[in-house]
Amino acid sequence: MSKISSFLTKLAHSYQVVFRVLLFLAVIIVIVWQMPRTVKFKYEYQKMRPWQYESLYAPFNFPIYKSSEQLELEEENSLKDFYPIYVYDVALTKNNRELMLEKFNAKWNGPDEYRDANIMLLEKLYDTIENRGVIALTSLYDDLKPESMIDVVRERVVKTKQLRDFYTMKTATDFVTTYLTDAEPEIDKILINRLLLECLHQNVIYSEDLTKQAEEQALSTISLTFGMVQKDELIISEGELITDEKYNILNSLKIEYASHDDGNMFNRNQNLYGQIIIIVVVMALLFIALKLLRSDIYKESGSLSMILVMMLMMIIPSFWIIKHYPDMIYMMPIPILAMLLVTFFDTKVAIYVQTLTLIIISLAVPNSFRYFVIQFFVSLISIFVLSRNTSRSRYFLTYFAVLVSYIVLRIGISLVFDAGLENFGWRDVGIFAMNALFTMLTLPLSFLFERVFGFVTDLTLLELSNTNSPLLRKLASEAPGTFQHVMQVADLCEEALFAIGGNMLLARTGAMYHDVGKIKNPLFFTENQSGKFNLHDEMSYYESSQIIINHVIDGIEICRKYHVPEQIIDFVRTHHGTRRTEYFYQMELKSNPDIEVNEEDFRYHGPIPFSKETAVLMMADSVEAASRSLVDKTEESISKLVDGIIDTQMKDNQFVNTDLTFRDITTVKKVFKKKLMNMYHVRIAYPV
């Protein structure tokens, strides 16, 4: 029982490691589950190039498939004698004739001796027109010429006729008008003309269904293959030139190879095992690389989860396209992943993760080498264009660069592998244009990831660091001295992180918000006081220390009220670490020498800094505040002040959770000294 309890205790203490392992296993399972199960052809070859492998013999019987050009030519020849199909509506013609005669009997009011002559003429004109046929006008009619041939089905008999053999409603009415002009006097021309106009109908109607059926039947007679290759037959010898004929046979083998299983699932199982091995290796490399190169990402579950979600966001849709529409694989906007990684992390992480993602997708995509080369270089270009500047205008420049890169690289690949541009056309350009259009989803996706995973992008940091933002305006108006202080601290942080390497924009923004808690009680802080009156004079040292300490807690609450991201709140939370309010603590000791003073009552609640950025802010905050109290601001006094404050913070173990080195701290000291001397216009003392 004790062993089980001990195991559970260890498991509880290492829950983050367990979570990471389970997360990676879940991603591996999802990728393998969704990956297409196709046995890929292991040879790469190009037309009019030598066969670079050993002689190839047919592993099984397979047909030789016709090339797309051959099939197109045969389809064109097959459809040469194919005509649109129209149907003669016998029932409509008969019904309209009977209706016309009924109307005549109802409307005739002339002499009886003229009745038969009028009926005979009416029937004659109707039968002449309708028996010949009145063709229905459709969009197809506009594409045909008078001499164009059509097939007309009439009472199950098909006859081929020219389009000019039929009336249209216009030519039919013109015929009636012309004929009645020379009619005998006893003919009621008005009545006959009106009845014909009412009862004549289009009775030769285009049948889309019959036309499609006939077209499909004509095309179905075309064979997709010609000839067979027998098992163990030599396909191509080592070093032999790949002619059009050999190229077609190799393509036929490639098609059959993907579906051939020799009557069992052994090959497909091997394919699955291979996929599992490679996916596990790829994910293990990602796991190891992040742990060794970017331990901050590895330790942060949110960062790790976001990277894996981004990868799946590219991999799973790509697999779906490969299964259903393999020709459209380049429409999948793979550069989105690279751009998101640059936005949230850095260039190294973007290149590494993008490369591993492309390796996974390339395992399933047709022509994997070409796909990997094109997508890899386009991704690199998008990373390099966006890495130095993540402004909104830069994103749109990146979209354009992605489109141009795709087209240029596709042309280059066609020239290298196909020895020409026969396989490149406007369809490819359209696919790449759609890819670039979908890439514009990067900005809304970055906003979504910010909200879901609690990250901030440079765009958000720029918005937050705008001094016209609501919270900074409030700080400037209610605590102007503090506002000037945070601006000076922001400059110090930016310069220091430029020198030692770090996220300058994050540190600058964090510095601008680190003291917003002083808005609650601005006059209790010296930078906001004017004159000799000090509110602390009327309070105990303990009470004063609590007000000073509470500005950290107040700052956190105010930031959350204004929806400031947690990454910025971390600067508020850690900028005093676990240090003491030294002045009030020492004064309490002097005032009450006989009473034991609880040191924890005068200590900030922490936590201590955990990154370069938060550590540099602690240094800059203390140094800038202390420098204001210097009476004699000289090179020596400033240097002594900076060294003393930062060394004390190091002795208090305030930087043990950061990755700062002694060299970094020395560099930060030099930057601070130089900046403070510039701020106070101190001249450097040159040796005499």
C-alpha cells in the first residue's frame, strides 16, 4: 500500500511531465489515425532523364494506362459525331390541336358555308408548322449555327437534322402572317391568326438528361488502358533514358502499386507501421528540441499545446485533401503555420516546427519531394519577410510574397523535373492565388489563439504600449509622477534587453503597466507628492508598508478590470519579488528596539521574477527610483548606486528562477549606468 501511495505522490509531483507525455501521445494517435493508408511508390523519376536505380522488373501484372493527352484526344474524337438530343413532344402537339379546334367552334360566328374552308386552313397551317417542329430556345441554341446538327427523338425514333429544319416561334408567326396575306376573302384571317398564336407551342425540346446519358455512353466506350505488362517483365534498365513510353509505363505501375495488395493487407500494415515509426521519431525530435533549445516553451504547457494545435490545424486538413482532392493539395495554406509561429515565438521555432510539419504531410502527399521543396522555401520566405516586423502592413506584404514565391518555385520545379512548362498553367496560378487568399486568415487566427491560450502578439503589445490607451491615460492624469517613472523604466528595460537579447517590446509594455496600482493611492508615493507634506508622517511604519506593498495587489486587480493580458500582469506581480520595504522595516526596528518585529509583515508577497524581461524590470524599477534621491549625480555615485542595488537583489535570490547569466547582469549594469548618466546629463570624467 505504501508503494502505491509513494508512486501516486511522485506522479502528482510530476504531473506536468505526465501531461506533456500524454499530450504528445494524443497528437501521435490523431496524426496516424487520419493519415492516408497508401503504399507509396518508392522511385522518383523524370521524363527524358536516365533511370537512376537498378533495373526494374514488374512485381505483378498491371495494365498500361493511357496518358491524359491520349484520353483527351480520344474523348474529343468520340464526341465529334455526338449531337445534342431534342425530344419531339407528340402529346403536347395533339392536345394543343384539339384545344385549338374547340376554341374555333366556340368563337366562329361567320356563315356556315365558309366554316369548313376556315377549319381546313387552320388545321393545315397548324399541322405544317407543328409537324415540322417548333424548337425551344435555350442557352444551348445561342451556341449553335443554322447548319448545326441535332438528334431529334420522335416516337422512339431518332433522326439527325439541321437546326434550320425547324421553326422558332418567331419564324412560325412570320410564316402564318405571310400565308394569310394571300388567303381567300371567305377566310377569317383575324380569328385564324389569333388561334394559331394561342395554340402554337415549342414542341422540340432540348433534353439535358438524354444528352448527358448519350455523352456518358459515348465516353464509356473509351478504354483507359492499352496493353498489359506481365509479372517479371523488364520495365526499364539501369541508366536507360526515360522516354514518353517508359514514363507512361512507370506512371501506370505507380497507380497500380498504390492499390495492389497481393490479396491481403500485409503491405498496408507495413505502411501503417512505417508511418507510426516516422511520426513517433518526428514528434520525439520536436519534444527534444524544445526541451534543449527552448526550455521556456517546453515547460509552459500553454505554449506546447498551442504549437501542437497549430501543427494539427495544418496536418489534418491536408490529409483530408490528399484523400479526396489530391490535385488541390497546394490550395492548403501551409504558410499560415510559419507566420503564426513567428508571431508568437521566434524564427528558430518557426523554421524547426514548420520543417517537421512538412515532413509529416509529405509522407502522404503525391510527388512528396516536389511538394516539400516548394512548401519549405515558401515557408522560409514568409518567415524571413515577417520576422523583423509584425505590423499589419507586413502581413499583407507577406501574403503577396507567398503568392509570387509559389509561382516562381512551381515554374522552377517544372523546368527541372518536367523539362518544360507543359504541366504548368493558369489552373496552378489560380490554386496558388487561393492559397495566398486563405493565408490572410493568419491575423484573425492569431487573435483567436491569443484569446484561447492567453498569449500576446507584438500587435497587441503595440496597442497596449500606446500612451493613449485608457489605463495609461488614467495613470498619467491621476499619478503623473508615477507615469514619468514608468516611462523612464520602460526605456531602461528596452535598452538592457537590446543588449542582452530578449523580448524588448514585451518588457517595455510590462514596464509601462508595472506601477498602475499606485492609481489607488497616488499621494502615498513620493514621485506624486509636492511640497513637504507627507501622508506617511501620520501613519505607523507598519501601515505605511502595507499601503506600499498593496500597490502590487491593487495593480493586478486594476489590470484585470481593464482586461490587460496575464503576460503583462506578470510584470506587475513580480517587479518587487519577495523583497522587504526596507525603509519602513528599518524604521520599525529603530522605533521598537524591545519588540520582535515580524519581517514578513514588511515583505512583498512575490513571486520573484521568472524571465529575463521580468528580472530586468525589477532592476530598472529600483535603480530608476533610487537615482532620483541622489543629491550629487556623478559618474561615481550612479555607478555605485547601480552596483549596490543589483548586487543586493542578487544576494536576496531574486533572480534564481531566471536564465540570466553573470555576463548578462554585468551588461545590464553598464547599460543602466550609461542611460542614467545621459538622463541626468552627467559628463564622463576623463583622466588628466
